[in-house]
Amino acid sequence: MAYSVNDPVQILAHVHSYAITQALVGACHLRLFDHMENAGIASKQLAENLYADPEAMEELLNALVSLGYVEKINAGNRTVQYRNTPISSTYLVTTSAQSLYPYIMIQGQVAYPVQANFRHAVQEGKAQVERTFGHARYFTNILANDQKKAMGFFASMHALSRVFHCPVALESFDLSAYREVCELGGGTGMVALALAQTYSTMNITVFDLPPAIEAADKFIPLSSKPENLRFQKGDLMRDSLPYCDLYVLSHIIHTYSEDQASYILKQVYASLSPGGAVLILENLYNDDKRGPQFTHMFSLSMLAFSGTRQRSFPELKYLLERQGFKNIEAKRTGSLSDAVLALKPALH
């Protein structure tokens, strides 16, 4: 997208877009949207409820109005009240089934500080976690030693999967022919749960590191876990994979380098039964890498966060073909997840 030389305001709009991030993160930190869910409320009352400065609160609320997350209403007697718009009620209220609150909080606590070192990521071509937090194994240590922060991370991934990844996994391809299914790096099992509930003939295994598997019960209670869903501890970079006829990799490949991604796909191909398939959910670039803009911005985030990147369909197809996969097809959704299905040839 090219901007007119006569419209330099776009430059400032982009430079100041960090303020949008902070407005949303700050509002979620205060649980502002929870307080506006059931009825409109005056800014002064909201400031009092949240022990905030009245003028600053009004500024934040008006900014959220301009962004479309809050509605400003005339309540009579020259009284102005604020209430959630439908998108906030659905995705920003903490008690909503579709809430993205956990993901937004993790972005503010972890991802945003890492992005402050983005220029170093460009100069060095590597992740900036160590520069930001003091040691390279920051996240590994959290998962192993800090249950509260680990649960926040798992909650953020669970929320993202529920809102964005599950619909794509269910709607992009007909998966009814597959019986033994394994989701690699499936975390708390949200995508696997959706598949298990949709395809009763599938037996689905979530394969992930011990901290993720141990946290799964907090998100999928035993009372609501279908019989055809199970969890198995393992490291996809070190351990043998379960044999199956469909693997699912939901936003996993982009967290690995070319060599690591190739290794994973090689292991998948070797463990896949003839005629089986791999379903990959990723946010794909356009083939010419001129967009989508969100994919580019997310890829820059990954560069700073893990030193990795997003890929186009031709790039992902190349990785798959090198391992022997055929009949590789992409379904673009225009959302956070696109879908790619690749087949292992059947024996003749």
C-alpha cells in the first residue's frame, strides 16, 4: 500500500500506534470492560470504582470510543455514560466464553517489552528475549518454575486457539476420513477438543511438553473431555512421534527455523501412515509478500520474540515437498489462521 506524499499524517499514525496497544492493554489490566458490561457508567464513577484519576479515565474512555471498543451515550440531565460495544462484550470481558483477555495481558507483559529491542533483532537476526529479560531460557524457566506466569501463557494460547484456530481447523478441509490423529504442540488441547467433538470417529492425541500437558486439565476438565481425546507428554524435537494418519500443527512451524521446521516435517512424514496427511494452520503471506499487513507485523514480532518468521504458501510448500508430501493445498481465510493440507502418497 502506497501513501501519498501529501498525507504525512500516516507516518505519525503508525509511529503512535503503540498508544493503541497500551490503551487496550491498560484497559484490560484495569478490567475496564467488565465494569461496563451490564450497564452504562459515568467516567467519574468508573474512576472511583477503579481508584483511577477521573480526567485520565475520561481520556482513556474517549480514546476507546474512537477505536470502536466503547460506546458513549447521552443518559439525560447532561450526563454521559460509557458502555461496551458488541466486540468488547464478546472478546474483552473476562467472563466471556470468547474472551481474548489472557492473550492481551501476555502481550502487554511479555511481547511488548521484547519489541522495544526490535532494532537489535534486525541487526543481529536473532531473538531478543535474553536482552529483554536477562537470560535466553526465560520462557523455559517460567514454564518449569513459575506456575502463575505459566498458566497465564497457557491461557493466552487457549484463548487464541478458541477464537481463531478452531474455526479454521473445522471448516477448511473435510477430515472425516482420518481416524488416528495427533496434534503436535497442541498445548491445552483446544483445537484437538474441537476436532474430537466434531469427528466422533477420530481418536486424537495432543502431544506436547510436560508443563503444557499438566496444565490441560485446568482448561478442559475431565467432566467435559470426550473419550476420543487423550494427552501425551513429549518433545517433538527429541522424542518419537505417535504413529497416525493425520498430524495437526497449529501455529507451530513459524516458531522454528528452516532447519528445525524441516526436521519436524521429516519426522511427521516418517511417522505418518501411507495415504495420511498433515494439516498446518499458519498465518500465510501472500505469494508475493506484499501482504497481508497483519502477517508482516506478526512476523516482525516473531523475529524479536524467537528469531523466526512467517512464511508464504510457496515457501511452506517447498518445505513439505522436500520431505515427500504431495497434493499440497492451501485455504486462505483472511483471518489469523490459514490452512494447508499435504498428503503422504498411498502405497500401490
